[in-house]
Amino acid sequence: MDYLAIQLFNGLVNGSFYALLSLGLAVIFGMMRIVNFAHGVFYMLGAFVAYLLLQQVGIGFWPSLVIAPLAIALLGMLLERSLLRRLSGLDPLYGFLFTFGLTLLIQDAMRLRFGLQGQPYATPAELSGAVTIGAITYPTYRLFVVGFCLVASVAVWYVIERTRLGMVVRAATERADLTRALGVNVDRWITPMFGFGLGLAALAGVLAAPMRNVSPLMGSELIILTFAVVVIGGMGSIAGAIVAGFLVGVLSSIGAIFDPAIEGIVAFALMAVLLLVRPAGLFGSLETR
Amino acid sequence: MRRLAIAVVALAIALALPRVLYPVLALNILAWGLFAMAVDLLLGFGGLLSFGHAAYWGVAGYVAGLVARDAGAAYPVAALAGALAAAALAVPLGYLSLRRKGIYFAMVTLAFAQMLYYVANEARGITGGENGLQGIPRSFPGLALGQSMSFYYAALPLILIGYVAAYRIVGSPFGHVLVSIRDNEARAQALGYDTARYKLIAFVLSATLAGLAGSVYALGQRFASLELLHWSTSGEVVLMTVLGGIGTLWGGVLGAAVFLLLRDFLSTSDAFRDAPGVITGAVFIIVVLGLRRGLWPSIGRLAARIRR
């Protein structure tokens, strides 16, 4: 019973990362029709920014939680302005291939510089230790991650679905040409939204740093799992990204109770089932184009 | 007449290749070339970007290795077994993946390939896990195929069969229907074609060719490892296809040759030996930004200029 509860919490922790990452993917895809393969790389870079800030400048976890996402968002906006913009209007395939190339380039460049060995990052002092809930004891930091990601996810959902800015973004997502015709400057929002999506990835990276070692390959397999999450949730759906993220996290951890080998496969099996019974995903609608 | 001349020249190049380069590299170029052709069959003619073809390349490599090692089969039998295994796997995975289109299709195929990567990693008893499948023999009654040079010539017919098959598929009525589906699926449907069936058949054919290529590759390396199934393998073959030129078919072989020669050259450089992705990634970015039509059309233009 205790083991089940602990696995449930582990699932929520993993799910937090899936949710935050697929949320960023959904925002970028919605705005630009680009499936960002490099999302895992920016997650890794976020963790590295936090690590380097601590090592080189002595800036700790809490400021990094703000600085790293901002730095990565800025990097992303420069990237969008300089290169990615040239691919707008082309088949989404090219954006995918471009970000794939970017992934190889950055990942191996980081490997040249930092090696494959993971670097440890200390848990912030305020959150070290463990909390006892009923019969189980669970690390405080991990509970913080779940809470933080939940709040962040709901905040993003609120901004996109309930505010005037979100309305512009959603309109541009569905019919960019018509939104332009109504006098909204759609292009002005593309660069910041791309930066925002990458910022979310970097945020996940900083949160992961104290739990997982900071290494150049930390995002490499996570990104493909995130793709499965996005297909399950329904691409472009904000709520779908959040729900599917936590769902996949929890189901994978519960699968691990039966056999640890199952854990890595649950997301893909779930994706296969969904493709069979509901190809659009939990919250999605089938593409028309 | 001209076609015959081109075929003769191509065959001469294929025969001379292992003497110009070294045999292992030459065989790699041929095998990856067939792999890229298989991807182009789907992408260039069906409009379907599979980002998970490592699944078929890798599973076939493992199956061919196991059949050759544990059943002691001759190398063409092992290669055939690998190709058939890839085909059998492509039926369910293709059926599921084809329920989505466009970029979603790419993501789904990628995810399924990753699933097989996990499975192969867990099934250590069969695949050898991280150590891979080592010491794959290649045998044929009456032939000594221990040397890479002799195996190159032994494998060449298999690869050529694959090339010709891809060429014939594209030129067949089936290939034309496939192109019509790529250009306008609703129209093809209105004309009475069962487009879902055509796409699935194309997917399975492509996977079979990828499987044949993967089998030959694993036999040539005498080794099958998890790298065969890794997502970077799926990405690299797409890069070769795009580098050669989408929808050119033979461009795949050219793309594979350019890519592998570049990588071979880099493996001798101190700076990039451990991180070839820096260069591969940069090539990818350059191709996508400025060379989207690929190298093959440029060669065609060059040939036309020479003739004039």
C-alpha cells in the first residue's frame, strides 16, 4: 500500500515534467505549426544555465528559476528571428527537420564541452529533507515540483484560454489569415510565444536539476516520450497537454509496480490504444489540413 | 539506349566502389542508400514522413543476425528473414500510424520506434541489451565470405534487387496512384481508390526495403546493436533522403554517400570524433534552410549542361 502511494507520487513528479514540456510544445505548435524537436535540448540548456550560474557566479536555485527560463526564452527569440522565420509558410516537415538538426548540433556541442558525466546540483536548503504524510515519507523537493508545475500549468491554461492575449493567440492558431484580416498583428506574437514555449522547457530543466543529474543527454529521450504525451492529449490542446502529462506519468509509475520494464513502454502503448479508438487524442480535434 | 548506358555506368561504379574506398564503407553506402530510398518511397511519393524507420532497419538487423547466428542460415536467407520481419512489424504499426497525417504521422512513427528501442533494451536475453548481438556469421555453401571485400560482392545482388524493386514500385500503376494520393487524397478517393489501403501497402513495402537494407548492414558489420533502433538513426536516414533530394529516389544513394563520406572523414579528426552531431546537425540545418531540393537535381542540371 505504501509502495503504491509512493509510486503514485513518483508518477505525479514525472507527470509534472511531461505536462510542462508538452505545454511548451503545444504553445509553439499552435502559433507556428512547428513541432519543436529541440524542446528537450532547451530543457537541458535550462538545467545547464542553473548549474553554471551556481558554479561560476554563485547564484542559487531560486534566482535561477527566473533567470534560466528568461535566458533561454531570449535565446529562442533570437533563433526565431534569425533562422526559424525563414521556414514560415513551408511544410511543417521542414521546421521539424530544422529543430532536429539543431538538437544534434547543440547536444553534441555540449557533449564536447562538458562530457557525458552528469553533474550533481544540490537541492535548495529550504526544500531538503522529507515530509511524512500518513504512513509514507516523501522528499519535500519532489512535492514542491508537483505543486509548482500544477500551478504553472493552470496559469498557462488560464492565460491562453481566458484572457484577451490568449484569445488572440488562439485565433491566430486556428485561422492566422482571418485573424490578420480582422486587424490583429499576428506576427508580432510569434516571436514572444516561441520564447515563452522554450522558457517553459527551461523552467522544467531547472526544476529537474536537483533531482536528476545535469548532463547533455538529459533531454534526449524525454522529448520522444513527450511526443507520445502530446499525441495522447491532442496536439495544440492546452488542457490536453496538462491532463495527458500527469496521466502518462501516473500510469507509467503504476505499471512499474507490476514490472519495472513496463514503465518505459506505457506511454507508447497508451498512444497506440488512443490512435485506435480516438485518433484525435483526448482533447484534440482531427487536423483538417 | 541511354537508360542502359546509365545502368552500365552505375553498375561499374558499384563494382569499383570497394576498391576505391574500403569495403566496409562501400557496403555501408549501399545499405544506407537503400534505406534512404525506402524512406523516399514514402516521403517523396506518398507524402508521408516516417521519422521511425529505424524500427524496421533495426528489427531486421537483429532478426537477420539471430537467424544467421543461431540457425546457421546462409546470408541471403538471413537477410530475407530480416526483411520479412520488418514487413510483419510494419502492418500493425503502419496501420496505427496512418491514422494520423502530416507532422503527427512523423511524431507517431518516431514514438513507436522509440518503443521498440526500449523493448530491445529490456529483452537482453535475445538482443544482448547494451552489448548487442555480436559475432554474426555470414555463410553461403561453397563461398568464403569472411573478408569484407568478398562479402561486399556477395551482398551487392541483394542491394541491387532492393534498388530495382523501389524503382519498379515508383514507376508502376501503384506508384502513380500513390503520387495522386500525395497530391490530393480526397481526389484519389473520389476516383474510387481505397487510399488507406494504398498508403498501408506503401508503408509495408518501404519497411520491407528498409528491413532488407538493415539486414545487409548488420551482416556487413557482423554486429547488431541498440544504435540500429535509436532515434538518431531514423533522423540520419531522413537527412540522407532530403540531402539527396525528396522524390528523386536515386538521390537517396547520393545523400547516403555524401553523408557517410563526410562522417568517415570526420572520424579521423580529433575535434569531432566524439561529437559528430555538431557537423551532422549543421549539415541538416544548412540543407533545410538553403538546399531543400537536394543534390540530385543539381547533378541532373550539370549532366544536361555537359551534354549541350
